[in-house]
Amino acid sequence: MNRIHIFDYRTDKDEKHPITRTATRAVILKDDKILLVHLNLTSEYKFPGGGVEESEDLIEALKRETLEEAGLTITEVKKCLGYTDQIYPDKYNPDLTFYMRSIYYLVEIGPKQSELNLGKYETELGFHPSWVTLDEAIQTNSERVRLGSKHRWTERELFMLRYIQDNLETIKKGSN
């Protein structure tokens, strides 16, 4: 699996009782647009996806999270684009280090839109799927980062949007 980038926000690089989380993210392209989740509360974009539960494999989590957050069924996983790692002090306990690995997959979706199945936090943030151009998403998330977004995912997603834009033709070619 291709490591795309590491975001290391630690000031103290000594290992501190790590907490790890793995997440999957769907990259859904159609014509000149990408499907992202728009957050009404913070006016930013993120890829559909989220944490892998204990009883799931990566693809099961990818399909579940895409259905929950975007209301769309994945019909085909074309290929794994790679992963990003984020490492930072845990927000609840500074004696712990939080490791988040986000694995990005290029996928195809079915035509049917289902009802979203959001958790309380996602509902509060105003998650809703939105087809946008890469330029629009990059501009929006760049502005959020510039203004100091409190969400660690904003910088990660901005990085991945730029990565996809820079590698779009290669990404669209081939599968697995």
C-alpha cells in the first residue's frame, strides 16, 4: 500500500502510549466532479468515510461509511490510492499519542440515492453529500485551513484533494 503523506503534529516525538484508529475514505469521481461530504456548520469538505469497526474489514467499513454519509452504495472498488497518517497528542489525554491512518479508495457507485444514516455529531455538523469540482473543494478547504479550522481532517482532506488533482489522469487509469 502506498503511503501518500504523514502529518506529524507531535512536539514531543517520544512514544507515548499510542491510540490507533484506521479509517477508510471513498474517492468518487464522475465527469469533472468529485463527490464529497459538505459540512454546513463549518463550510468545508471531507471524503465520505470513517473508522473501521472491530468486526469489519477495510472494504466493509468503506461501503458502510459511504452509505451512511453519502447515501450511496459502492458497486466496485477500483483501486486503493494509498494512505495518510496523522500523529498528534490525544485531545483528551496529553500523555497519549493518537495515530489515525486514512486509506483512500477509488470506487464506483450505484445510481440510487438512499437516506443518510448520520450519527449525532455528523448531524450537528450538517453532513450532506455534494458533487463539486476539485478546484471548488480545494478553494473552500484552503480557506478553512487559512482561517484556522479546528478539525484535523481539513488539512488532510485538502492535501488529498490536491494529490488527486495532481495525479488525476493516473488515478483514473487502471484498476486494482
